[in-house]
Amino acid sequence: MKLATLKDSTRDGRLVVVSRDLTRCSEVGHIARTLQAALDDWAHAGPRLGEVADGLETGAQPSQRFHEHEAASPLPRAYQWADGSAYVNHVELVRKARNAEMPASFWTEPLMYQGGSDAFLSPRDPIVMADEAYGIDMEAEIAVITDDVPMGATPEAARAAIRLIMLVNDVSLRGLIPAELAKGFGFFQSKPSSAFSPVAVTPEDLGDAWDGGKLHLPLLVDLNGNPFGRANAGIDMTFDFGELVAHAAKTRPLCAGTIIGSGTVSNKLDGGPGKPVSQGGAGYSCIAEIRTIETIETGAPITPFLHFGDTVRIEMKDKTRHSIFGTIEQTVAKYQPGARQS
């Protein structure tokens, strides 16, 4: 089952069920007006939404055309957004760029920060920033949405609480991160609003690509129309989503609608740093990673961070080359004081 939120005059939009080929959708206000409402009553709403999804595929369900540009992020705002860093290869490389040591514990316990969840960007919204000097970077990731998760849940119980999977562009401001982390209190200004894929998908709809905790497909990242990243999300993931969700729930319960991110998808190559797509590698899911490798190899980074006018595209396709979640496509734009923001 695929679910999306269409924009309307409210902050939370209206929930629709989307066909597997992403061409049609059905209104489901009689079941749940919003995705959060459905998640709050998933035991009852989930099966009813599934019946609509089945009817949509057979033609028995009334439908309308689904346009991705009309979609907000599946949850336009959420009670909680916590982003992990499950691909420790990425953490190791980016810390090298900051001349920061890599504690051994990073390989045995997940990193996680709590991000802003009060206003997510829509998947086609621009990334609006005041200054290119902030070091604007994309981070292509996988994210899950959970049901209620009790405090102290095991990884097995946490996996069973995963209701939906989606993609995310976790925008990072690399120029602000070092000074902010040096204060010893974590990210804030360096982590602006994220954008999620137009569609969120139930685990069973992913078939054997989803093993219960990892999504085994390449994450396609393009920069200005050129292939930038093709890393497989199921490879080199040190902590699966069960472990990430359980980590988040160690000292607190998680409410239905909690979003947990994987961190930047990153693959090694022959045990070492990856290579660009143009050189036969899997590429990168963020610019910071290639800049770190360039620094290791040449003594200085070469690839610039995002400029105004640059466009990032993030997508994932199934084995038949059809888009699963729809496309995140965002252009970096200069913030104009007084201008209306999305």
C-alpha cells in the first residue's frame, strides 16, 4: 500500500491512497483525513486503507490522477523526527574532514539526533537559504514511520512497529556544523527542514527488497541532471531500522507517527572509500563524503557544496525500473526576506 498527503488549506493536508504505479489516487477522508490520524488508529484504519488500495488496483475504487507536485511530505509535520547515522562508513569519512576522532563505540551503538519536525518541506519545494557560505548539502536517506513503540522495546519488537517506509533529503549546512558541535550541545541551526518522498510505502509492498530492517535497493541521487549517487541502502548499514528504533526508545516511548532516519546512505568499495559513479563506483549520497575523499587523495576538497540554482533529485526504483516512492526534486534558492516561504 502506498500513501500520500495532498496539499490543501490546512497544515496537515489530506490523506490519499496511491496506486502502485503512482498514477492514480483515492480520497479516504471517510477512513482518516490525515496520515497522522490513520497512524493513531492503525489497527482499524490500516486494513480499511488496504481495501482501498486493492480496489484501486482492480479499478473498483473511484480514483483521480495523482500528481507528485501536489503532494506534501507524507507527514507534513510530525510529533518526532530522529535521524540516525547507520552507515558508519559515512560517519568515519565526514569526521575525518573535521579532524575529529572516531570513537570505537560508534561501531557498537547508533548515533542519533533529534531534528526539527514542525514543518517539513514538500518533495518539490525549493531549499531556501540565505547564504551559500552555510555549506548547503543534501543527504539522501531512508526513513521509517512507526506505530506506538514502548520504552525499552527490543529490536525485534521495534521492527514489528514499522508501518511505513519513505525517502528523505536531510538538508545539512556543513559550514555551520563544526562550530555548533564544538559547543557540545548538538545540531540545531545546521539542520534546517528536511523533505520526504511524495509517497510512503508499507513494508509488505516492497516485497523481498525489504528484509524487516533494511531496504536492499540502490538510492538514486542526481545533481544537476548528472548521476551522483547509486549506493545500495541494504549494504554497509551497520545498524538496521529495528536497532535504530529500539535505540530511540531506550529511555522513552515513541508515539505513532515517529519518523526515524537511517542517516546518509554510504557504500564502501573493496573495504575503502567509494568512487564516483563516473569512475564505476556507487557514488555518494551527500557532497561532504566526496569532499572528504578528495581531501584524503589530493590534500584539499574539489567538489563545491550546493549553489543557488543547483537541483538535487532523489529516487528509488524497483527491479522493473519503476519508481517506488516518487521523486524528491529540489532546487536551491536564495532566501528573500518578506517573501512567502513554502
